[in-house]
Amino acid sequence: MRLAEHLHGHAGWLAAAALVHPAVVLRRIERRAPWAVGLSTGLVTAVAVAGALIYGPYRERLRQGIFRASPSVGFLFERKEHLAFAVLALAWVGALSYAAAAVSADDARPPLRRLAHRAYVIAAGIALVVAGLGTTVATFRTF
């Protein structure tokens, strides 16, 4: 479990960094960025799946001990989970908006591309917070 936790944490930092790429590239609404959108959203999704897979053992082995030792650190982890879900949702909003813009009428493309850009900007910012919170909790107690 320790290896899975470390891989999840390191991949989380990479996902946070990867989300910056479509946020930057999509500043110009006419710019194409299928690889940036696809790979960053795919990485965020993979990290979320990994987190979901290690959540059960975390809950069974670590959660209660963390809350006993430091309720504030325990609540940091709880907030991290909620924010991580927001990152996943925003990355998918960005990806789906980008894809919809590619097949939509000309007048619908700019608002969809702006939505994609904003979703990735917000997702990248929150992902950096999530990675920091995860690192804080992991340095407090690990598998």
C-alpha cells in the first residue's frame, strides 16, 4: 500500500502540473490542443482512480489514527478528497467543452472554448492545493 500511496502522490503532482498546459494553451480560443486536453484529463482521471482504490485501506488503517493524533490533519485529508473530486469534474468539463466546440456551430465555439479554458485554469489551481494537502497528510502519517 505504501508504494501505491507514493505513486498516487507523485502522479497527483504530475497531474497538477499537466493541467497547467491546457490552461495556458487554451488562452487563445482558436488554438488547437487535443493532446494537451486529452493527456491531462486522462492523467487526472487515472490519479483519481488510484486514489479511489487506496481509499478503502486508508480508511481502515490510517484514518482513525490520524484523527486521534491531529483532527486538523484529518480534516485536511477530508477537504483534499472533496477538492480532488472538483478537479476531476472540472477537467472533464474542460475536455467535454473543448470536444463540443470542435463539432459545434461557429457561433457556439467561442463560449465553449472559453469554458474549457476557465475549467482548466480553475482545475489546475485547485489541483495544486490538493497536491499540497496530500503531501501534508502523507508526511504526517503513511502506510
